[in-house]
Amino acid sequence: QVQLVESGGGLVQAGGSLRLSCAASGIFFSNFAMGWYRQAPGNQRELVAVISSGGNTNYADSVKGRFTISRDNAKNTAYLQMNSLKTEDTAVYYCNANLVRLRFDYWGQGTQVTVSS
């Protein structure tokens, strides 16, 4: 059974930092691209950052220079370090594990991030 469990969300003031974690089980973690997405009320889910199985990264323009995605294959865990948080970063953040060639796509349950002014 595949599980992606996010943690690390919470309430933080603007300018602050949070680190999200996504612990994966039931998959061969190192083969998967790992991504972080977010969804604010009334908005569609959007890509925040993604890291390939080989460690290549991509970021949404809105978070470049502030967020860093990383992975630890030994721990089956992906991370999202979020610095200089803004109120517009407030959303539910979801972890995604994707293996395109086998059409595997899994989601976590989400973790709330709230940035206050």
C-alpha cells in the first residue's frame, strides 16, 4: 500500500520559514519524481516545485529563490524548505510521487500552511 505522509505545516508570520516533509512508503522511492503542489481556497492546485529521480529541480516562478526542494532517498523522504514566506503562500500543500513511464501517480493528504501578516 502506497502512503505519502506530509508534515511540517502550520502557522507562521510573513517573512518566516517552514520545512515540509513527505515520508513515502510502498514505493521504490528513488525511482520516482517527487513534487510539491499547493491549493488555496477558490484556486486550482498548482505546482510549487519538483525534483526528479536524478535530482534535477524545477520551481514555480512565484517561489524561486525562496523555496528549496530536496530528497533523501535513504529515508524515502522529500522536503520543501520555505523561506521568506508571504501571505500569498497560504494554502494546503500536497506531496506527489510520479513515475511517468509506468503511469504511477500518488498524492498525500495535504498539510495546511498559513502565513499571517
